Amino acid sequence: MKISIPVYDGVDLLDVAGPYELFNWVDPGKGLETIIVSDGGRPVTTINQLRFEAHASFAGLTAPDVLWVPGGDPEVLGQMMSDPGSPYIAYLKQVAQTAQWVCSVCEGALLLAQAGLLDGHKATTHWAFVDCLKRFPKIDVDTSHERFIVSGNRLTGGGISSGLDEALELITLLFDKATAESVQVTTQYFPKPPVSGKIPPAPACPVVW
């Protein structure tokens, strides 16, 4: 079973690295493989200027079982969403036709939305981008800031760190609760943050497309 994480310059590191780490702690006997892909298989630089290699190109992984779309720099998102010939959006449309699960974390939901892949589904995103997602009238947008939402075979997550909870949910959906609990214990994911801030009201959409 293969998970494709398509990346791009300006991607959020934790949207990729956090779930990637959890997926790779699944018992190897279950046959789960997580593959990071990019346009042309090129290395990418995250929004925080960390550069890393992709495993394959979009053309090299055209039929994964799971698609996991990360968020990133709002300016980059706007550019991809405005480009009718975007290789990234084209890849999402192609892969979603046969994928067992189509997932996003953070503003990755906007990329799925632009590809028409959240139409008819309930979905969530980072709290600061809720207004952006509301601009797609065929999507039932969650405004209660759930960590993740399951709608049919769509799984969308909230902002950045939500991808960790969402990754455990995906592992449960692909295998079972015991497998997800094993990953939780191995990675010692029992969060107890030392602060207790509150999510503010969502601003006007910061992405232009």
C-alpha cells in the first residue's frame, strides 16, 4: 500500500514530516510505503527554508492508494490555484480517480478544493483559511475547528499540527485502532502543551487566486 505526499517549494515542513514519521512507524509487515513526490522529482525548499529531496516525480507514482496533500506558503498556493496548467493540480486530479483515500492537512484543502476534489464533502482546514475554503460553494466547511474530518473517502485536517492526529486516524482507517495505538506509543505521542491559547476568529482569506 502506497501513500503519496506531493510536495512543492514553500510547503509546510510539519505537514509533510510529522505524518511521514508516523506512517513510517507502522509495522513493516503491513506493507505501508510513504513516498514523497514532486514535479520532476526535484528537491523542494519549505516555507521555513529547509531543503529536502523527493523520492520520485509525479510521473513516477501515478496510482497510489492514498493521496496526502500538505499546506504551505499562501502566495505559492495562490499561484498554483491560479494556473490552469498547474502540474500539481493535474497530479491531484489524476491520482484521486483511483485513490482509496484523498487527504489534506492545513491549507492543502484549498488545493484539493481547486481541483474539485472536495465537492459534496464536509472539510476543514487551518483556522486562518476557513474563509478561503468557504469560497467553494459545493463544500460543507467545518467552522468548529475539528482536528480532522472524515467525509466519505475524504480526510481533511486542520492547521499544521493537526496532521499528527489525522495521520493516526488514517492509520486506523487503513488498518485498525491497535496499529494506530502502536504508532502512538512508539512515538510517545501523548501531547500536553504547556500553554492554552485559543483559536481567534478567522480572518478574510489571505490567498489570492
